[in-house]
Amino acid sequence: MKGYTYRTQTGRAIARARGVELPISPKKSYEVLNAIRGLPLDRARKILEDAEQLKKAIPFRRYNQETAHHTGVGPGRFPKKVAHQVLQVLKNAEANAEYEGLDTDRLYVHVAASSRGRIIKARMPRAHGRATNWNEQTTHIEIVLAEEKEEQ
């Protein structure tokens, strides 16, 4: 992944940040980013913090095979590791927005995208001179914050 996938629209004030090759699951990051896309910045941060502290589950819409149902969510999980990493990227985007001079009270998550990163290959020794692949998946995350348009 080179650069951002999001192309800027003229006349739109945005701030963006990305995490490259984060050691998190691509499937879980897809679900977490779907949960925060389009939300105001404060609400998105609250959802991620609640998932990280095991207070409220993230709804799993696509990768939800044999997933337990939770109150008010339906099928969902508590992806602590993913929520922590996405929260770090979100805070980075917020800091970029402050640097750009955007009003942080009016920001919302305009784009939240993930893609698979490279696979870090390793081997785990087993009995009788054998070995098992022990590969670690990585994920690229991209978050773009934009200001809400003023109502007229």
C-alpha cells in the first residue's frame, strides 16, 4: 500500500492518518471500521474505548460465523487489540486535524478503510524434526476525518 486510497475532493477540509502493517486481523479490523464509519469523532472514540475495556461489543455483520449475540448489538465481539490500534490511528488523525486548523468538535469519520498487509512468515518447531507454519497477518488502516457541512 503506497499512499492513501482516498482522493481529496476540492473544497473539502479533511485530515487523514494511516497505520501501515499493523499486527491485527484484517477481518476484525473490517468489522471495527464498519462500526465507526460515518460517526462523529467523539462517538467513534467512545465505541472504540468501550470495546477495548470490554464494556460494549462491536457488531460483526460479515465475519460472524458462530459469534455470540450481545445485548443491543446482535452478533458481536470485543476485539481489544484491533480497537486499540484503530484508536491510535484515530487519535493521530485528530491531531492532524488540529494541526490543519479544523474544528475538532465538527469532525466525523468520513473514510475508514482497511486492506491486508504482508504476511510475516515464521516456523514453529514440532516433534520428530518437523515444523509448522506460523504466519502473522498484518493490516493497513486508513482513516479520513472531515468537517460536517454547516446547515443553512
